[in-house]
Amino acid sequence: MSTDNANNMQDYHVFGEYGGVNPSITDSATFTFMTTEKMQQLFSEEVEGCFLYSRHLNPSSHHLSQAIAAMEGTEDAQVMGSGMGAISSTLMQICSSGDEIISSRTIYGGSYAIMKNFFPKFGINTHFVDITDLEVIKSKINEHTKVIYCETISNPLLEIADLREIRKICDEHDIKLVVDNTFSPLVVSPIQLGAHIVVYSLTKYINGMNDTTGGAVCGTHEFICSLKSVNDGAAMLLGPVFDSYRASNVLKNMRTLHIRMVQHSKNGMYMAKKLEEAGVKIFYPGLPSHPQHELIKSMINPEFGYSSMITIDAKDEETANKFMMAMQDAKVGFFAVSLGFYKTLFSSPGSSTSSEIPKEEQDEMGMTSGLVRFSVGLDMDIERSYKRVEECMKKVGMI
């Protein structure tokens, strides 16, 4: 099915207004009404497929949304100004005051922070659990539970959520399963495994250039329309708008996503194997030593591999920091947050992308201060890259 989705993504195409092979960029915030009746109809009945204001819908962002829906195999999608815009809009569309969320405890720090610190202001509370323990998930469900939220491959410990089994739990209790698939576009197709809604940070693999932020929500046509409602749609009223120029760029970059993911995964697997052979403590779902390797093996679309996210334990914070600076000096890649770039990126999640999670909770989940997260890039000569990494490990005393 993954090949079908990749083909659908490739087949989705809109020509420019003068026959251009790329659709024209709609550089307009507002759109003209030909009659007063049409304007009144749009605002009162919310007629689909019409443009009134770019916070609601813009042709450029619409084209990108449809390409992402084709990739994900959903009825519809909506792009937004950031991944957090997509996550927050989705959860606030589903939940009201008094509702509860069950979330994986190992997730992106921003996702953790909005559920832990921000949503309680509006009466929405979250239980953070070990998402790999189905019995713990079940124990937190009550009449107020509206969402189970997780990442396909968790940030930064790379734990795997059993989406098929979690969906069964959701069906028993009329709960929505929302899955962040940022780490694994095309690698895993969450909708086919049971997710109701899939969210993305487009900033990462899908765009691949680290030159813009963006987000997307994929789901049923009904849910996406509810997000855009002028009366109570979170995407419409919170205003996480995606710029038309940036939407056009991401759409063009998506055309190579299937090729890039194959190379990312190939390089990730090579790097992971060599690191494990060197005796480094490593987290990589593609390795048989990973606790959920057999699970992820049953979930992936094999032609796209296991993605290129690797986390290692450099023993302590001081060693991790020296190691990352050594790698940057050796031109392995960049000491920077984010992922999915053509160059390898590496950072210490405990003090960066997961810093919103309190230290005691980091310790409880095994997120030590010595962790280093890699997003392995598109290196043509991955053997040379590993040799540089190996020299850096020797330099700082890791091996």
C-alpha cells in the first residue's frame, strides 16, 4: 500500500494557470466576490471549494494539502504554519473543557508542554503514559477521555506505538487516535494501521530543506472541514496560516520525498549497525536489538526502510557535548535541533527538544543527560561519514 500512496502523491498534479508544470502561486490574502449573495452564502453556509480569505483557504496551500492527503491515504488534509499549529488545532478541535487526553510520555517537548502546561488552563487534562504498555493505557480511560495521542516513532527514545492494538482500545471507548508521523513519512502509514488523524511537522522530512516551518493534519473530509469552519474551527479561529509561497516550495520539495526517504533510511541503517558494532548503547528500531523491532517490522512499508533517526547514549552530558562539537568540527553534520535535513543533524534532546519535560520525568523514562539524537542525512559516502564519527568517539573517550 505504501507504493500506492507514493504513486498517488506523484500523480496528484495541478498545472499553472498558463500551463506551467508547477501550479501558480496565489499571492493574495483576500478574494473578490462577484455578488453580495455569494459572500453571504459563503459565511452563512460555508460552501466548500470557494476562496474568501487566505486564513480560511488559499489555492497554493490547498494544492499542498491535497498532495499530502494523497501521500497519507486520507480523504482530506489541511496545512498550517507549523507542526505545533497542526497538533494544537487538532486537539483543541476534538476536546472541550472537562475532557481528557491520554498521551505517550516520550514525545516532542512542545507537544508535551502544550498538554501538560497550556491545556489545563482550558480545563483539558492529560495523562502521560508508557505508550508501549497497553494495560496502562486502558487503566487511564474514563468517560472524559477523548483522545489517545502518540508518535509513531517517539521522540527521542524511538519507542514504537502499536497502532493496531491502540485503535482497538479506541474503538471500545469511542476515542480518537491521533498520531504524529513526523519521524516516518512513507515509512509508516498510520491511517492504514488504525489512526483516525495523522499530524506532521512539514519542516522536517517532507520539506527536507530546513528553510521553512509548516504543519499538516490528515483525516476525514468531515474533520478537516470542521477545522476550517468560520464559526468554530480551530484552524480558522486560531489562525495557524501557511504562507502561499512556502506552500508552493514544500509542494515542489515533496516530489522527491520518496527518493529521499529511501536514502535517509539506507544511511540510518548503516550508521546504526556500525555504532552498535562499536559497542555504543543505541536506540534504532531497524536493529534486532531494539525492544520493539518485530513490531515496527510489521508496521513499516519495507521499500522505505526504518527512517534515519538514531539515538545513542554518550554516557554523560559532558561527553555528549564534546562529542557533538567534535562531530561538527569534523564536518559530520551540524549541531542543531530539527531533523530530515540533507545534512546530518545532532543534538542533546534532554537540554533542547525535550527540555520542557521536567528532569525527574526524563530520568523516569530513561532520557539521560548523555543522550545524543541523530537525524542521518543524505550523505553520498556514508562510510566516510561513519569513519569521522568513529574518530570523534575515540577523541572524547566513548570507545
